[in-house]
Amino acid sequence: MSYQLVEQLKKQIEGFTDQSAFESVGIVIETGDGIARVSGLSRAASQELLIIDSAGQEVPALAFNLEESTIGVIILSSTTVRVGDRVRQTGKVLSITVGEELIGRVITPLGDPLDTKGSIFSGKSPGQTYVLERPAPLVTEREPVRTPLHTGIRAIDSMIPIGRGQRELIIGDRQTGKTAIALDAILNQQNDVGRPPVICIYVAIGQKNAKIARIVRQLQEADALSYTIIVAASASSPASLQYLAPYAGCAIGEYFMEQGRDALVIYDDLSKHAVAYRQLSLLLRRPPGREAYPGDIFYLHARLLERAAKLSQDKGGGSLTALPIIETQLSDVSAYIPTNVISITDGQIYLESDLFYQGIRPAINVGLSVSRVGSAAQTKAMKKVASRLRLDLAQFRELRAFVQFASDLDERTRASIRRGELLTEILKQSDGAPTPLEHNVVIMYAALNGAFDKLPLGQVQPAVAQLVDYIEKRHREDILQPIQTSGELSESVEEALRQAISNWQKIA
Amino acid sequence: MKYIPAIYAQALLAALDNVPSKQHPALVERFVRLIFRLGDWLKRDQIVKAVKEQMTKRQGGRTVKIEVARPAATHHIQSLMKLFLKPDQVEVVTNPSLVAGVRLTVDQEKELDLSLQRKLRKLFSSSFFRQPSV
């Protein structure tokens, strides 16, 4: 047995050739906290991938700062690098291997698997190499956003509609349900059968390992991992990997986009991404600016989010939708990083702690939330039923101060307040239970046409569930399926819906 | 360290250029006191090395480091030295991690690695020893 192994090894070694020549080399002269300074390598390019030979291991690093006589590099690994270690150029920029095989996997920003399912790519399916830092699509390569991306959350799909190719920011304090909204968007993609399927990429930046594990389990149990990829750079990862994670997720999304498919990428969250970048910049002695962030902190996020687009038909018609998440401190949306990202994105979903503690979940402040794409990315059915919703809620917010004096108000004002309370109750939804488009259209239609007006507020949610169940069992083919497939509420379907609601009210 | 060794070396050589040679010993003494005052006395070896490198470079020479896996015989070292010119600063060190062979580093920029360590690293990182896919 050992003789056979030796013979096999001998055969393999016999074909080995090695040509030695003078090569560029650098020497590590300073290291610590995930960065290093390298002398030599005067021909190294910015963002070039370097290899540090440390204790027999090859440690990847990125050329970050090109200074007069040294290079500041960020080390892309937790491996300890020592002073005196040799550094070699690769002549390549940092890239990740992408392909269909990534679907259902949990990976690092460098493409290494973190789950227990073995290696991702093999000799038979080597995948493609995508550079992490790629230029955004040109203006001429894009077309307007028209196809909706349904999150399954009534408040969003009706009043803050998101389109495929849009960048919609989710912003709020800690523990207000930002990640829950993003996960509902992922879970709802399997409900949204009337449109092409969406590949989802969840990028965890600086998150707790327990939270990432919980998210993986949740997606697994809902069978959502069959169309989802998770890129994880947890809080225990080096700052360099936390810095690269969003770009890796974006590169994966671009792979699907350039194939003519739709992809959704969630960056959770860019606040931690900015902190990681600040750490690297300060360690490399880049001049600190406002709040100690480096001067190019805007560019850090702008170049990332600009890569989300709806491509023209000439370029395949694919799309990459981005849902960046930003965590605010004490609801301060006028802070540095939040204002930066708000100015980059095509709208924001603003979550408030006060609403959350009042029991309004999702805690979306509809007044401050906006989608700059708007109804262009809404189905005709939803546009039809939800057109009055924003106005009714705006009127309710103005009149809310008078709620405590309801007995002293005229009938019309009381009706507006009552309508606002009802709509607020309708818009509440459980976490992890997104509702498909056709159900939301039915619910909104019923609510705005007075089907729940006579019910006490505490009975509204059970009534909504009953109505949906009734329509699902008795009117799946004549009401729900037409809405699902066409996205429209035609006159015949509307008439059938009106009749069905009336029948339900009689028996409920 | 307050300044990197290269900065100290550059400053010293620039100062030496600006004064007559009679004043060089006094200038060097003041330089030593400066290093001590700045708290970099423990790094003096690195500073001296940087000064030597920059002086060599000024004279048109190269800083060459020859690493051998085992202590080399004197005649071997002498034959290696003959490869270089007079202004070149040549240092020979023993580095057992090379396993066998020799490695030349010129000006900390270029390297000619003829060691067995390099061959082994290349061998094990090549497709010859890749694990078959499952």
C-alpha cells in the first residue's frame, strides 16, 4: 500500500518543473490590528491582491495605501503576520468565484464556505471569476424601473413600493425591525409567482454569529435558502472582511443580473461597514474627517449602491435591487452616515422606536418614508386599491391629537379618525409572515371599501385572516389567480371581489 | 517609533551633505543624542542599517542579502561575493527555513529564490496535490 502511494507521488512529482527568476518582493516592516506596512514592491498597484508568506501559510492581503516608500496593506485573514515576512505580487485584483453553485450556501467575502456542505466549486463546475470592485452600469445601459419587487408587507407594497433595480434604504434605531423587513422581502419572493423569480443575497456585516445562525435557520425552515445566498462577515471577522463583504455580495448579484435575471441584495448593515472602513483608514494613518471617518466615506457607499440597476433589454434586462440597512442612534437621521446613504438611495423606509413600542409593527413612519420610484413600480391592482391610503393616513395623523376629545368632534372628523385607526390596524403584520400580492390587494380593497368599519379594533386582524381564508378557499380561481398572474384588478374580478366580500360579511 | 529608520537615515545624510567633513563627527554625535531624546535608542540598529542602505544607494551600489540554508564554507561565500561590485553592500545570513539552496534579495525589491522552500511551496500549491472533488 505505501509502495503504491510512493509510486503515485513519484509520478506526480516527475512532471513538476520550476523556473526561477528575479521577482518583485516586499518585506513586512510593521504589522498589527489587521494591517501591515510593506517595504519594496514599488510596482504594486492600488487594490492589488498581494500574498504574504507567513510561517508556511499564504495570507492574502490588499494593497490599500501606496506611499512614498512603503505600502499599507489590509490583511484578509485572521492569521498572524510577522515583521520580516515576504510579500509577493499577484498582478490581480481581488475577485470572487461566482456561479449557480453559490445558491443555498453561506460564504465568506472571499468565497470560502462557512456551512458544512463541502466545497462549492469543483473541476467540473469551476464557476466564473468576478472582480469585487467593478464599475457601475453606464447611463445608456439602464432603463427605468418598472417591475415591482414585492416585500409582502402591506405598508411597503401599498405606499412605499419598491421596484426591481431600485435602492431603498431601511433606516431606524436598533431593535426596530429593520432586518425583519429585509427577511420578509426574501421570504416573499417564493409567494410572488406572477413575476420572474428573484435570487436573494443577504450580506451580514459585523453581525453577531448567533443572529446570522438564526437567519440561516429561519430561511432554511421557510425553504428560502433554495434561492438565497448568505455572505457573512460577522463581528468576529477582521475589519478587512467586513469592509469587503458588501462588494462581494454585490459582485454575486451582478453575476445574476448580467444573465438577465433579477437579484436582490441586502446589506445588513452599512453603519457597521462604515465603522470597519474607518478602523482600517485610521490604522493606515489616512487623515480623519468628520466623526473620524475618512474623506472618501461617501464614495465607499456611493460606488457600492450605484451598481444596483435595471439593465436595458440590450444588456439582458436583468436587475439588481439593493436594500441597504442603516442603524441610527436615537432616531437621528441627520447624522453623517445616514444622510450620506439617504442622498444616494432612491428612497427610505423609516422605522421608529415609538411606533414599535406602541405596537405598530412593522414600525414604519409612513410620513417620513418615501419611494422615489413610486407607483411606476406598482402593479395596477395595488395602485388601484392603495391610491387613497396615503392620504387617509396623512389626514389621520393630523387629527390624531384630537382623539382624546372624540366625543366633542363632528361626525366627519370622527369618521376620519376611525378610518385611520382601522387602516393602521390593517397595516400591522406579524414578523416572518409576508403576504402575497393578491392577498394584500383583497385586504386593502376590503378595508378601503368599509368591510371592517363596524368591527372593534381588536377584532380587525382575526377578521382579515378570516376574509383571506374565505377568498382563498372559495374564490382562488376567479379572484386571486387573475390578480396574481396579471397584476391587474379588472372590472369583472373587482365585481367578483365585491360580491365575495359582501357574502363573507353576511356569514362572518 | 517616532520616525521610521528611513527618515532618520535620510535626515542624517542630508545634514552631512550640508556641512564640511570636519564637522561630521560632531554632527553624528548630535544625531545620536537626538535619537536618544526621541526615545528611539532601542531602534538604533535599524537606523544604522537604513543609513548604510541609503549610503550604498547614493554610491550607485545595491544592498544584497544572501540567505543560505546552512552555514556556508568561506570559499563559497567568497565566490558569491565576486558576483558583486565594490559599492554593493552584501550580507550573508543563515536561514534554516530555506531547507536547502540560497535566496538573493536585492535592495529589498527583487528576489531570486533558488531555495528548496520555494520549490516545495510551489509543488504543494500546484494542481499536483489538489484534493479530488467530492
